[in-house]
Amino acid sequence: MKSRWILIAGGLVACGGAQEPAASSPQHASEPAASLARVIPVGARWTEHAHHEHAHHGSESIGDRVLGSDDSHATVDLVGVYTVLALGADAQPSRLSLAVQQLTVDLSEGAGTDGPESITLSNTVVFERQSDRTFTFVPESLDDSVDVGVLEIALHMVGPLAEQGPWQNPSFDVTEGVVPGSSWAIDVTPTIARIRSDMGLDVVASAIDGRWTLSDAGEAEWTLEATESASSVALLDAPPGATVRDASIAITRELTIPRDGTRPNTRDALRATSTVHVDIPTPDGAATGEMTYSMMELRERS
């Protein structure tokens, strides 16, 4: 159940404080600036293991008596080989192929699946980048026997249709050179979009605290970590007279980035949780509504 309530909740979670410009720690000042952007050439190939899982829970109760509840979940696992086929005017991949070695989908709602389902692709799927940096299928590359609806849902979670990927070439909000030990503010615009689409919640930019932190991960890689939390949220489709008792959103992300800028990020781990409690008046007395969401994504590339 994706309950959508429209109320403003005072925040319980805060971290990072006021957003500040990028700054380097004195002990790292002599190190060369890190180049976090990727410039992946035509012909580049990598094997990707991707895992996504999320769960929604909603319930309404009076005391110990549960009036109703609903749960949903999804799990997707993908193993495949990507190849960059063409670059756009910005020198970033504009056409990708994906040779799927394994794709398993377990959806409790939304695509008619009752349990784990393996999708077999006999050919390589091709994707093209659109003007808004999202990718779409090249229809001629799809096997007629494939359930395109389930495939699209799966690849929105773990494939080129997802928000995150090495082909997106994010700047990580860096406006000047950074070195290990640097910490700087996150542009929360993509976070807001994902909170709305995945959690069914709304939040304004000023209500989110978030920072990137860069550190060494050996001679060949850096580690980039992000932490974000919301100090207030808007929930859609609230029952009449309902008031929010408490709400929170927390998001963490950790990337392993090769110092060789022609290689994609070798690891990308993302976790997000939200919890909302709402007091709802009913003819039988005050009820408590609860909505929780948890999500984990992991992509490893070699």
C-alpha cells in the first residue's frame, strides 16, 4: 500500500547542519584534486551485478486492535554485460547495449507476479539516451517473447532506466577541486524526485540536510559517501482530521570511484528509510496510522 497523506510533519532527524561550500582538510591540501566525473569511451565494457529491494508497510490501529494493514515488496537481481556503443555531444554514453546473463524479479504488486520470476533474454537489449538523460529501449532489440511490462519495471530498479548509473556522469555537486577529506553540500533536487516517486512523500529542499564526504580507498580508488535526512515531510491523501505525530527520512549512499576516469564506478550502495505516524479520528476513537518504507540498492561493476 502506498498511502498518500498531505500533511506537514515536524522533523525528528537532522545531520550535517548548515550547508557549506566545499572545503579541504589541511592535512590533504598538497594532494592533487580528485576528478570524480566519468568519461567512458565507445567500446568500454563491464560486467554488472545489481540488486534492488524495497518494502512498504501501512497499518491503522486503535490500541492493540488492528483495523487494517497492507504490505508490498519487490526484489530484482541482474547480472549482465554493458557495452558503450555511442557517445552524445557531451561526450557521455548515448547508446548502450546490455547482454543479460541473469534477471530475476519478485514483485508482490504491479506486474502480476506471484513470486520470483526469471526473465530470459535471448538477445542483447539496446538503450538510447533521451534529452533528459534518461534511457529508453530500442524496440527492435526486444525479444517478442519477453514481458516488456515486467522487464521495464525491473530495469527501472536495476538497469539503464534507473536514476543512478555510471552513464549519468553526475558531477556530485562539485564546483571546484576536492581532495580526500573534503566535505560539501548535496544538491537535493534528485533526492526530492526519488522521495516522491519511491516513498509517496513530499519534501522541500530547505527541509533536507545532506553532505558528500570524499576519502581514500587505496591508491587506485576513492570512496564518496553521502548522508541525507529530512526535517519535515508532506504526506499525500491524508484522512480528514488526521495529524502527524512524527515523521523521518534517512538516506545514505557510498560509491567506490576509480581514479581512472574512463572506468565506471566499481561499487554503488544506496539505502533509504522513512517512517510516519499519524493520529486519525474515527467514530470508534483515535486511531494511529503507520507507514514505513525501506529500500536497498547495490551495484558492483568489474
